[in-house]
Amino acid sequence: MDLVKTNPAIGTGAKAAPLPTLHGLRAALATGLTAQAVAEQVIARRRAVTAEGIWITPVSDQALRERARQLDAAPQGPLFAIPFAVKDNIDVAGLPTTAGCPAFAYTPESTAPAVQKLLDAGAMLVGKTNLDQFATGLTGTRSPYGIPANAFDADYISGGSSSGSALAVAHGLVCFALGTDTAGSGRVPAALGNLVGLKPSRGLVSARGVLPACRSLDCVSVFAPTSADAQAVLAVIAGVDVEDPFSRVFPAAAATTGTRFRFGIPQPAQREFFADGASLAAFERAIDTLVALGGDPVEVDYAPFREAARLLYEGPWLAERYLAIREFLDHQPEALLPVVRQIIEGGSRFRATDAFAAQYRLLALSQMLRAQWLDIDLLVTPTIPTPYTRAAVLADPLTLNDRLGYYTNHVNLLDLCAVAVPAGFLPNGLPFGVTLQAPAGNDRALLLRADRLHRAINETLGATGLPLADTAPMTGAMANADVLAIAVCGGHMQGLPLNAELTSLGGELLARTRTAPAYRLYALAGFSPARPGLVRDAAGASIEVEVWTLPLANVGTFLAGVPAPLAIGSVELADGGLVKGFLCEAHAIAGARDISALGGWRAWLANS
């Protein structure tokens, strides 16, 4: 059977089409689509999708229309009219926060900073989503608001605890959604929904206004169809919050953006799939794809990661779950689902000495892993070992939940960031995914790697009509203190006469992409070899460019060789990101030939 497919629940036969990706919708909005038109699309899509267990508190149609009217009347922010959803353990003023427990519900007076930043950027909240009660679980089956089904096969689980948020994206109801992630809740549902799941570095995004699961480990996570979309959301919600004691400052990471990199993988004997040969084969295909992208695989000892993972549910971090709702649990224990109550009550047995002993062991494990991180740029694992049916999980909720966390539970304890990324489909029609991990602060570099892997797997398997078609190859995730990204549109492109000016200074090709549809390209007179001039024009076209990275130490030397009337300015790419790049002074186009219709310099050379 085909190994790549679109979600049948959101295919072309639906009564209302799924929403496009964030970048796809942003491109449509740039051509004049109004927020009110987007709101009507959201309302129609929400009525067309009959899947249960997604929403706990949807925003009313009337409120959506009013928000859209307000947006159309105000200056447009970076996420203007982009619909999104929020997991129902994150506060939104005026909407109840239930945490999946009706008796616990309260209505907050203030909005969590992560959500407020999205609203301030112009995003449009569609509703609060279902979750495993008190964010305790990775299955998506622990909620009195319904047990949501997998978007690709209703017999299977959707994954949790951020089940509703992932499903809202998978069903095309919103362009992105916020979840939370303590043990894998922002990654497991992504794998089961064919989504990108970003688990940011702890403290990069404020967790104030989030009902804690384990407060010292909790992260606000992002579900999106593509890495570029997740990066666009992260760019808005990241930042220091002086009122969140766990908020941290991260210096710009020296991201490895070259074509060669080293990635760790568990030793063969440590790759656990619980007898699922199809998932094993899918993981091996992902490894092969990374190698084709320039990666060198390094087998690492996965035992320290597994030992750290076991501390999360077998150690005193359970006491944090108990502490978060202790008063409510002591007074209304019957309000909790039995399996959730069993897990959280277990946190009451730990003593302070247990907490210190576990902290000492975790520090020892982190020290053991330092040497491994010196040998690799990132760690790559399956996101989950194997998918399970809803019936199987309900019959054995603890064992199968533990298995789902085999590759996820260690991440926050070991202070890593992670991106779960789609990696094809299994023969049974369910999606398969892998997770890229690195030490905290490398979020944007991981998103860049994830984007390349996602695209390469889709190309290898012959995917068509998938969300990546809405987005140019990612370039906006380069928070790198050591290199500058430069877009070139002429002779500096790979294989052309001036390319040596980049490569001789240590330049490396990052991506082949296009500009936003707002430029004109001219063949300038008086240059040998011939050179193009790129000029901003709102009525222009999308022009082929290459993005190269250049060591900062060599940027000055390169700029000194840029002749007038060319200059370096900011170039907007098709994904909405901005990079430095070649532009041309407007006066120089007098008498130059407009070649915009050809789409790029290579095409002009071929026709000249």
C-alpha cells in the first residue's frame, strides 16, 4: 500500500475544506483575504468535522466573528487571523480551565502569557481542547470529555495528554495549537497525528498560567503541520517572563547549519519496538534519509537516557503532580478518573530524602552523557515504539502508557529540547514519526534539521499534496551567533561563476527556495559576467534564490566585494522569514531588462 497519504478525515471529500498551513493561510491573507472570511472558514470546518473528543470549550461562532471584525479593523500583527487552539490546562481569561476534570474547573481572570502573546500578534483563538485528565498520561484515553480517536484510524489512540490540541490540527480545524509537555505530551500525539510537535527548551516559553503537572519540568508545546509553522509560533511566544521563576535566558545558539552533521541513534539492541517490525523498518528508513542529507550516524549507549526516564514515574517527581492538586485531591478524590487518581496519589509516598537522592542520580546521569553530546549534534529516536488501539490501552492503561514514553520521558529531566517530525506511514495506514533532540537552547537548529528531514522523506516516498507544499524550505530558524545567512539570486548561486566568492570564505549552501511574491528581477547592463538586480515591488513575482551561510568573521571581506548598484538588505522569503540578501538600487533598473516572468536567474541564463 502507499506509504504516504493525506489524512482521510481531512481530504478533499470533506464538506468544508481543511484550513491550510499557517504559512499557506498567511500568503492568502497577504492577497486580501479578510479575518472575517477566515472565521467563516473555521466555522464551516468545525461544523463539517464530526470527530468527537476534540473540544472541551469551543469559542462560539458569534465570538469568532466578533474577534475577526476587530482584527480587520486593527493593524495586522505577525499572526493576523491565524486560527489556533489551546489545551485546557492553559488559562484563557473568561474561558473555564478544566484540566479534564469538571469538578475542578475554574474561570481565570487573566490569560497565560504564551496565549496572550499569540492574541497580541493577531491570532484567532478557536477553543480549549481535550486532554488526559490533569495532563497525566500519553494515551488520550483519560478524559471524561470523551476518548478521541486517531485521525487516520478510529480504532487507534490519538495520543496524549495533549490529545485535543493535536487532533484540532490534524483535522484541519486550526493552523496550530498549544499543548503542554512533561513526559512526551507534545510529541506522542504529534507522531500519531502526522504532525510536527515542538517541545521547547524548559523556560524558553513562559509556563505561567499553566496548571502544573510537574512544575519544574512542564513546557508549553506547539503542534503544527510543518516545522516552519512551529518556528513562526515559537518566534512569537518565546521570551523571558520575570514572573515565572522557571523562565530562563538562552543566548543565541551556535547552530550547525552546514550539510555535514553527526546524529546519535540508540545501539541496535536498545531500539525497542515491542515486536513491531514495521516501525523498526520505518525508523531505519529515517536513518537512511538523514545519511543522504549529510548525516553521520553514531551509535550511542541509550541506557542512561532510559534510567533518567524511569525517574519520572518511578521517582519523586510524582510528588510534584501530587503537590499541584493536593488540596483538591484530598477533598474530592472521587472526582478523578481511577487510573489518574492511582498515579497522582502515588506521589504522596515520597520523602525529601528520596527527592535529593533522585536529584543526585539525575546529575550523575547528565554528567555521564556530556561525553556523548560532544560526539553528536543531535539525538534521533522513534517518537513512539508502536501505536496501540483504544481497546488495548483501556484494557492495560499503565503498561501501554509506559511503553509510549520509552523514547520521550527522559527529555525534560535531562534538559533537552525536542522536535517530533513525521517520517512516513506504516503499512497499516498510521503515521510514523521520529524525534530530534539536543541540549536546551538548540530549538531553532532542531526545527531546521526537522524541516529538511520532513521534506526529504516526503520526496523519497513520492508524497504529493501534503502541507509542505504550502511552505518553502525553512531558513528562518537560524539563531546562530557564528554565521550569517545570505540570500543570493545570481552569479553567486551554486555552479555559477561567482560562487567561489562564497565557498572560498567558508560559505555553505543552506537552502534553495524563493522570495515572497513581491520582487522584480532585472538583467543589469554593464557587468561581466552578467548580473541580476532584485528590487522590491508589491506587484512583483516570486524569484528563485539560494540561501548560504557565511562565517561572521568573513562577512566583512565578502561585503567589501559587492559592487554598486548592488547592496545587501533584508529579503523576504516565501515562508515569511527575512534574511540578508542581494538587492539593487532602484535607479539602476533604468534600461535594464525585466526578467521576472522567467522566475529566476538560471532560467534567464538558459534562455539568453
